[in-house]
Amino acid sequence: MDTRLRRVLGPDADLDAVVLARAGLARLGRADEITETLDPMLMLPAPAQGALAVECRIDDPDLVELLAVLDHAPSRSAVTAERALLATLEAGCSAPVAAYAELAEGDAGDEIYLRGAVISPDGSRDLRLSRTGTPADAAEIGKALAAELLELGADSILGQEGHTGPGTQQFGSTE
């Protein structure tokens, strides 16, 4: 982190800005160095960005029970929806795909609001869609949103031939 910040703030600064994780800066007691926070409504992050996971042996029930208290159900649902979108698009972690799921209280209880985007590698074309559903349906929400993106040409935007559509399309759907 120090190396990156010096590239912006140091005597030999050669960059105008760097993007760093707010949580990381705060954890290191350096939140005062943050000059701007990127709102996910303006710039969606990569799917499951910032999610942490802990794995353990399934045959150690005591450890499984100890670690269970770390499982945050709303975060798990959000990450499940985001990762399902990425997997259904058959895109890797370096693909120009963005996803952000939030849990909110809806009229009928908690619901997930998933926003997703597929952007051409050169940034000239993009598709942006959204979908809502229940936390129990997190994976299905991600898969369905990815299917909609694919129907609208996400595979061609990701670099495959045959795209002839407009530069930007924005649609929204809820279920």
C-alpha cells in the first residue's frame, strides 16, 4: 500500500490517483488518506470483491462449529448471487464483468437486489441489468441475470465475434 500511495503522494509521484480498498486503509488506521470513495451505484465492483472465506476440514465438527459464527448470511447470499452471475457468463476473475448484490428489506421480507454489467475490453460497449429476489434464491438470481445478459449479447461484448448492437444498453427487471 505504501508503494502505491507514494506513486500519488510522494516526491516522485507519477500518478494522479490509485484505487485501493477502503476497508484495507481503515484497517491500517489510514482512512484519513482516502480522498474519494467510489459509490457502487456509479461504478460496480468485480463480483464478490472484498469477500473473505475460511475453509476447514469437514471431518472436524468442532472446528466447523467454531467457524460457523463467522458466517454472515446476508454476505453469503450476496456473494452467491454475484458468483453465480460470473460462473454462468463463464467469465474469469479478470473478465470485464461487474456485479453488486445488496440485501434490503422489501415488502415481503428481505430481498436481494443484484446489479450486473458486462463491458467490452476497450470500454466502448456495455450491458447493465438488474434483478431482485429472495436471499434463498441467490444463485438463481445470479444465473437468471447472466442469462438475460447473454440473450442481449454479453458473449459478443466479452470479445467473441458477431456483435452488431448499439454501444450501450441499460435494462432492468425485477422478479
